[in-house]
Amino acid sequence: MRAMVFERAGQPLALKDIPRPEPGPGQVLIRIEACGVCRTDLHIVDGELTQPKLPLVPGHEVVGRIAAMGPGVVGLREGQRVGVPWLGHACGHCPYCDKGRENLCDDPLFTGYTVDGGYAEYCVAHTDFTFALPEDADPVALAPLLCAGLIGYRSLSLAGDAQVLGLYGFGAAAHILCQVALHQGRRVLAFTRDGDTAAQEFARRLGVVWAGGSSEPSPEELDAAIIFAPVGALVPAALKSVRKGGRVVCGGIHMSDIPSFPYADLWQEREIRSVANLTRADGEAFFPLAAEAGVRTETVPYPLERANEALDDLRAGRLQGAAVLVP
């Protein structure tokens, strides 16, 4: 099968013909229809996440159809459309899994990081973290929901019942989460790269009440802020915009260092939270909510062999919405 293979940080992915994997017990083989390109993939290929399996097929926003099933698979069928997210497997018996916090599992597997992912024609996945998806939907449109959507949803859950919500970094995750939050009746403000008028106009089209640069003070106090841009300096900026008792949620897996800031900006019970991975419960809650909210993803499709171009466009901020690879 064809696959884009990561061999060393700083080098472009290589298009290779590698053996098609075979599903083991509790696994399915998936013929991939689409795979989203996520900022986490950039952190891997740029060497900021330092423990990938090598060589590696990246990609963890996988949409495809089951081509074969390993022993012991129940509840799924060949030909069914499914999706595979970042968290590919949890041990099920560590102290975190025992308490339903499998996103913090002590012995996890991560799709496209510690096991091969979706920048290929086929992949295998554990059925524990394989979600059924709509049969009649566009697979390219579905792909960003598998990480940008799920992590955005978990970030929103940690933001609590915030009615005035600020989103910092208006890309793949924020444009999905914005639609969900508006559906829930929240007021959403979008903070983009300074001077990125295209992103600000995109946010306004989706219905935000205000859009501006991330260095600008918020025009109103926020109940919570969610930061998707991997920029640590946004944390103290967001803290200054949240009200007493408000919360800043960091939605990325990697972020540059957070600069020092006065304790007064954190005082009065403001909080900073990080988001790690996802749980099966997140998927079970999010996908029906996304359908109910009528979420529409903004995507830019690329052929599989142009994965390096897609990563470059994401790195340079040339994308509006999400890049998606199509084998």
C-alpha cells in the first residue's frame, strides 16, 4: 500500500510502498477514505513531540471503511464507515482507566504517533477507540471531527457553563467548536493572529459576536477562554480577559513556554486548565451533538502524496479550516 512515512525530524515525509497491515485480536483493518492533517502532526514531524515510533505513518483523524476484522471483534461489520482518533488504545486497568479517566492512561497508544496512522491507504485500529460514523456523509468533511472536533469538545466541557467564550486561534478546532457553542446559545468571540483579516471574516460568517487580533483586549469580560494556538504568551493575555472565577483552557498537546505574569492576573479564583487526549465518552457525546448542531467543516483536500505541502500550508498559516488527505 502507499503511505507517507516519517523517518526523522526535519525531513519531509517520504511516499513509500509498504506492506498492508493485518488486524490482530480486537482490531479492524480500515480502508482509508480521508485523513485530516492536525497541528499535532506538525509537532511530531518538527520534532517537538520527541517519542514517536520510527519509522511512522502519521495521521490521527482517520475516516474509512472496515475492510477486515481480527478475532474477537463484535458490534462492527465489514464495509461499515468508522473513524479513528488520536487516542488509539487505553490499558483499561491503570488507576486512571479504573476511574473512567482513560485520557490519562498510564500505558496508552496514540494513533499516528506510537502506532501507525492514516497518511496511507490502510491502517489497523483497536475497536475500543473506533467510532461509527454516518454512512452518507462526506468523508473529507468528517475527518476534522476526529481530533479538532473531539479535542475542541473536551476543551469546551472543561470550560464549564461559560456563556461568554473566547477562542484564541481560529483554525480547524475553533471553527468546529464555534458552531457547537453557538448552537448551545453561548456568545463567542474569536481571537486570531494579528492582522489575519481572512480568519476574522471567516469567524464573523460563522456567527461570532466579535473577531480581532489575539493581542487586542477583549471588548467584554469572558467567562472562559480556550486557547488552540500553540503560543504560551496567549495564556496571560487570556487571563486578563476572563472575569473573576473564570477559566483559561489550553487545548493543545504542545505549547511554547508561558511567560511570567503577575499573580494579580490569576487571583480571584481564575484558573488555568490543560486538555489531554479524549475518552470514549467524549466521542459518544460529541458526534450526536455535532449532527444536532449542523456542524459544517471547512476543508481543503490534498492527494495523499501532497502531505508535505499540506503540512507546510498549516505551518505557515495559509489554511482556513482544515487540510485533509485523500488517498
